[in-house]
Amino acid sequence: MRLEPSLVAEVLEFYRQAPTPELMRRANEVCKQTYGNGVFLRGLIEFTNHCALDCAYCGIRRSNAKATRYRLKVSQIVDLALAGWTYGLKTFVLQGGEDPWFTTDRIVEILDGIQEVTGGQGAVTLSVGIRAREVYRRWKAAGADRYLMRFETSDPDLYASLKNGAKLKDRIQALSDLREEGFEVGSGYMVGLPGETEETRIASALLCHELDLDMVGIGPFIPHPETPLAQAPQQPIDLAVRAAALVRLLLPEANLPATTAAGSLDKQGREKMLAAGANVLMPNITPESVKKDYLLYPGKICLDESGFECINCLDIRTHLVDKTLNWTRGNSRNAENRGVAL
């Protein structure tokens, strides 16, 4: 539920003036008021790194001839979900490039399989880009609960430069379509992009608030050597930490992941995000044989070990910031309060 305008103004004033430790402390207090000390787990399955798009920041962009491409079979994806369910995971994120090979029907087949192996109890988030509204409707009927589609920046001109002239308004319309079709809706943005300003970052947080998002993913921009932004300067993790804290203050009932990108840029990056109000971790259960090829950015962590092995590490990390893993489905309180069927 969105804050009243007067409260938004108070949050922004505090954000502009507060040093990072104080901002983090306040955001973490707000998170604990809503979600307690629990950190929800999502089993991440990166099922294809083929992509029809050519985004300027992304390592799996269409024109990166050095990328080793792969697609998991439908049966592999379902088997991974079964393994995760057996381990105790209750929710899964299926993420991939915008790959036309995974047609509407193939995604339905995957959803049907996951519903079968989880007895209809597993929550599924799709993250496969813009599709037609009727496609979202079919996927919702087949068992998809949530959809993640980051807008990456609130600046329309910067967005167009990053995405070959694509229009930010089309991305926002797709998020609106997903909400109207009954999904828990997630989006978010990168911080530290070349051409971005502090006002851009504030505007991106305010866009999350305006959209009343159920999930918000925030991560640092990390330049990839095989992209047009290879020489862009790397900005410090502090920008991402402050962004997460601001979004937590603006959207107290949303779910916020401590992103892998944060942990890749800074060894304590995920802990810092958790201490700034994040309440979700996503162990990557993609097979190790292909995990190394889903490189949106360089230096990605946890590529040589099973996502299930990573959970033990994540358990320790959460305790370092006085939190604990929560093995439930982890529905967004914001979506529950809107009456979304979960």
C-alpha cells in the first residue's frame, strides 16, 4: 500500500539528509515491523541465456558472440523444481533471456509440470520479459503466481539508450497488464548506470512507489566486457544499499531481495542489503554445468557450487545481521492486502 504524499515527502527528506548507517537502520526497522526477522527463500532457475534483445549493459545480449548459449529442457526445469521442493523450497523464480523458443505453450508445459510435482502448492515467479496480455492470462491460469520485469531506470531517455530505442512506457504498461491479470508484480532497477544522477535514483524509487510494487529488485550496475558499456566506471555498493533502504521506506510491505549482483560487487553486499531492509534471498539452483554461462555481468558469485549447498552459507549470512531463513512461500504483504489470490 502506497504512502500518503506527506509521508513520501518525509521519507525523501530523511533519505537526502541521513548518513548511510542511519538510513539502513531505519529501513531495517520498517522491514522488521512487517516481516519480522525472516528472510524468504526463492529457488532461482536460469533456464535460458538466449535473448532476442541487445541491451547495452547485458552480458547475454543478442550480439555477444562470445556467450556460450544454452537452453534447459522442460523436463530439466521441472526436475529442478522437484529437487528444490523436496529440499524444502516453496517458491521458484524462472528467469531467462527473452527467448522466442520458449513459446507460450512451452511455458505452460513447465508450469503444469511444476504444479504437478509440488501438488499445486509451489509458488512460481516468471521473469521472461514483455509478452501479450493474453499470454499473461494463460500463464496465470496455468499456475504462475508472480511476475518480475525490471524497468532498470526511470529516465526514459536513458532507458531508450540502454535498450535500442525501446520505450519505458511500454514496460510500464506491461507491468500494469500483469497487475490487472492478478499477478504479484515485481520490478526494480539498477543503480550506478552511466548517465544516471542522484535525482534519477530517487525518481526510480518513486516510480516503484507509484506502481505500488509487490516485489522490488535493486542491484548495482556492473560493466560487462562484451558490451558497449564495458568501459563505464564501477560505482560503489553504497548506492545500491541506499536505494534498497529508500524503497523499503517507501514500500514497507513489498518483498525486496538482497541481490546476487550486490554480493558479486562486494563480499558483504548481500548482508548490507539485508541490513538495509531486504528480506529475500534467491539461491541459484540452476545446474552448475550451465550456471557459469548466465553471465549478465562479470564476477558473478556461487557459480561452482550447488544452490542447495549455498543455502547453508546463506543461513549463516542471515544470522550475521540478526535475521533467519523463512521457508514459507513468502507472499508479499502488499499483494495480500490488495486481495490478490495467492
